[in-house]
Amino acid sequence: TDIAGNLRNALPEQEFRGTVHAVEHHVCHLASAFLVSPYDKAVAVSVDGFGDFSSAAWGLGEGGTLTVDGRVYFPHSLGVFYEAMTQFIGFPHYGDEYKVMGLAPYGEPRFVEQMKQILKLNGDGTFALDLRYFRHASGEGANYQVKDGIPSGGRLWSDALAGLLGPARESNAPLEDKHRDIARSAQATYENAFFNLLNALHARYGSDAVVIAGGCAYNSVANGKIFERSPFKHVYVQSAGGDAGGSIGAAFATWHKLGGNSAKRHFVMDHAYWGPSATAAEIAGAVGARRADFDAAGCTIEIVSDEGELCTRTAQAISEGKVIGWFQGRLEWGPRALGNRSILGDPRRADMKDILNLKIKRRESFRPFAPSILREAVKDWFETDDDVPFMMQVFRIREAQRPRIPAVTHVDGSGRLQTVTWAGDPRKESAIGNDARLHPRRSFASWKEQLGGRSLAWTPGEVHAMEELRQALIGIVLRRAEEMAEALRFQMRRLEAMQEAEGEQSMKLEHKISYVSLVGALAPMFGLLGTVEGMVGAFMVIAKSATAPKPSELAIGISQALITTLIGL
């Protein structure tokens, strides 16, 4: 590809004077995991759909060097297998695989034997698809398209798969036990292949550390079983494991290649807060522009300058069952809500999951929410004690603790945790610490706010349209449902039109950052809808910290405005 030529054509008013370095797809993934990991030596593994005609690659990282010693080539792919099963169960959108992970624990693995015909495992750790059950090798499944901002892929599975497993589910059909069983069997089959590979690599290299990237790195259920089903003792999973994180690997791989022995490793990516942010002035301006609307909605806007008071009040609100929209600092790089664009709730409330699924997230009831927990408390709540800063592993919650945090305990007793430290997120750590003093559990229910698989907003300008959407949602309670249906559709059209009219450059930036996957969801700045015993209320807190903790990188989140919405007052 003529990158320099493409830049000249796209940006004729500017001159590109740099040098283009081509970095292979899986080298990007492997480098994004190893070269920013805390390990001096580790097995590096990349597994995804496809990239540069490979679906998996592995090697050994040591110091500043990274070798690629093996691959699985097109048309065989674990990512294609899982995506095909996702489509077959009736989830058609690109990236819907996480729904299969959430659904799987509700089923039984009764199709595992049939799936052994679909995906065959080899003694050297590699795998192969039986192409009779797939269409991608002929190019029939490659017609990706984007509709309403949501990408979808062509149908990957062939009619032979329906002959093996029975009819596929239509996306609007009810979920039945059969579909749950297929999900469970697909997850089990993926895990068998994944650990067949990891165990072979451990035997080959003998290193106790493994680093993981690629789209399949988002299979947090499998990642959480690495200590249980392989000899590895240390794990690092890149927060932006998909193609969005390839730029990290490309940069570090090129830097080490050009620098040679002088390019000493000194950076560990132990947080994901590298995205865009909004200044206090930008947020204040957006609030001021809509002040009349906030007053009409009965919102109270208050600046809380004391950091301790802010965290104490937030913790108190959560302990009272309220829902928090948490916005601070830079956007997380990757798909997980890690404290800067999050919605927080009380994990002790058994009804919290249903409230948020039905009222705010508007998503399937079988999908779990995630506990954010102080790092030092992990051993008390989970059967596995390890660092999970990016919410990329699922661990089993201790059986005695499950009744205490039902909102984040999945049906199989597991939880996709995020470990929180002061160094990584001082404000969230303080809020959880204050909450722990109120109630001895030391965790929050946490999730990232999206609508239809895409970010609601990145900039304060887009938040204007989000506030319009919030008003429409409140109207669901205040008006007749049939009247509000059209109003909500109108607001969504306004949001889409605003994104197209206002942000062509912003959308290009989003495309560059996210590639084909949608990354980062921004929690609504100006209000979330919630109901408590039929009453709707909102209390808005805009906080600006007077002091900032060290190191200075973390000061970004402290110096900028935090908008917290307490629902159900």
C-alpha cells in the first residue's frame, strides 16, 4: 500500500515528511502485549479473526526483542469459528461475541462433540476448521457493512452447520435452551483450542509468563482460566487487544527495531487512560449553554472543590442505591469501562442489574456487569488473586461472598473484575475506599455506557444531543409510550445528524483509533435516566479538584470536571 501517496491525496495541503515502516498485523498485536508488559521474558500470543492472512501467531519476547516462531494461516481461525457461532445463535453484529460469553453459563455443553467436527485440534497446539461448515474461504462471508453506526459481517457459516446443529436462530426470535447450549458449547470449544495452544507453547518455551493480544484476547472467560488450565503463572492482557491496539505495537516494534540495543524498555502500560479528554472550561461551557434546560428539569448543579468530600458523597450515594455517571480525565483505550467513562452502582442490590439493563443500558438481561474492586481486597472476594487492571479476566467469586454482591455475580458464580489501585485511578480508589468504610465490601458495579454498540459522545458538543436524549427518556415516564416512541426516534436522528454535520474530522479520528472495532464508550455527562419506586429525579455534581496527586500523568483526571448524576433522589 502506498501510504505516503494516500496521505498526499487525502491531505493535499500538507506535506508528509516522515518514513513509512510496514509492521505485519500479528507483530503489531504481539508487540502491543509484550513490549509494554511488566515482564522481561514471556511467551507472546496473538489470536484473532485474520490479519495479513494469519489468524494466530506466537513467539518469545525477551528484553527488547520479539520473535515470531509460528502461525496459523488463512482460512483456519479461532476468531472466525467464534464469530460464526455468534451469528448462528442470532447475534449478527461485528463484536457481538461478548454476548455469547454472557449467555454461555446459562446452557449446557451438549454440542461439544458435534463441534469437534467443526474445529480440529492438533498436537502441536495449532487448529484447523472443517471448511464444509464455513463460507469465508470462498469470499462469501467477507461483505462487511455498517448500518446505523453498527458494523455487521457477512454470514460466515454454511448450510452444513445447520444440518449439524439444527436451524439457526433469527436475531428477533426468542432465546431457547438450545441456543444457550450452543453458546456454552462454543465457549467450551474455544477454550479447548486456546489451552491446547497455550500448553504447547509453555512446553516449547518454558517461560512462566504469557502476554496476550488479538481480538480473541477479549475472551475474558478463557483468560480467567489460564492459571487453572495451563502451567503459566503470570499473565498480561493488552487493554486494547483488538485492532485498535495495533498502533501501540507498531510504534513500539518500530522503536525497538530502529533503536536496536540502545532502545531500552522502560515503559509499562499499566493503565488505559490515553484517549481524548475535555477541559473544565469545555464542560462548563456545555453546561452553561443548556442551563435553562437543566433548571427546567429540576437539576441541581454544584461545584465540589474538595476531593475527599466528592468521593465520600459519591460513595454514600452508591450505598443508598443510586446510579452514578462517572466522567473524568482521558477516555479509556479499549472496550472496557475502567473508571473514566463508567456508570457505577451498588453490587449488593439484587435488582440493580435488572434496573440498569432495562432502564439505562437497554440490553439483554443475561449479560453480566463487572465489579471494580480494591486490589488488596481481591483475595477476600475471588478464588484467584491477581492484578486485573483492564477487566480482561473473569474469576470465580468466593461462594460465601456471592450472596453479598448479587448484581455482579454471574449465574455461574463468576465476575469480570477490575482491580483498582491509587496509582492507577486515585479518585475511584478513594471512592471505593470511602464506600468500604460505609459497607465492608470494597467494590462497585461498573459498566460502560453505549447505545447501539457505539459511543454516545466524545466531545462536550455531542453531549448537547445526549441531553436531548435524556429528556426524551424522561418523557417515557411522563408521557404515553406511543407518543415517546416517535420523540425518541427524532432525538436519535438529531444525534446522528449532529455527528455527521459537526464531526467529520472527529469521526475520521474515531475510525483511526478504533479501526473496524468500536472502541470506548463515553458515559453521558448530563444525566442518566433511572426510576426508584416510580419516581424520577436527578442531582448533578460538577467537581473540580483543587489539588492533583502525583505523578502528573494522573493529574489529568483530577484537574478536569467530573459530572456525577445521582439517580432516584
